[in-house]
Amino acid sequence: EVELENLPLKKEALRHIGLPIEIKAGFIGKVRLQIPVRQIRSASWVIAIEQLYLVAGPINLEE
């Protein structure tokens, strides 16, 4: 199990979903990853996110 804290969100993180919005500010308070190393391709992974803070708005097309 791996646990990461206070991860900043990238401004362009939502662009791949095709919506005309971008992240103005944001962070993830905590991410827990449970990856079965011995069965990495066949077993389920668990990704738990706690304390997501996100401010989003329209993409500024003039940039």
C-alpha cells in the first residue's frame, strides 16, 4: 500500500475528457493505492481519494 498526501492538480488535467473547462486551483489531500504486486495484471487495484479540493472554470481561449 502506498499513501501520498497534498498532491497539487495540474491546470490541464481535465483537457483529455473533451470539456471546455480547466482547473483553476486544486489539490488532493490524500491518495491511497493498493496494488497487488504479485498479480499486477490480473487482480483489482484500489485507488482511494480523500479531501479533493477543485476550482474549475472555462478555458481561456485567448492564452
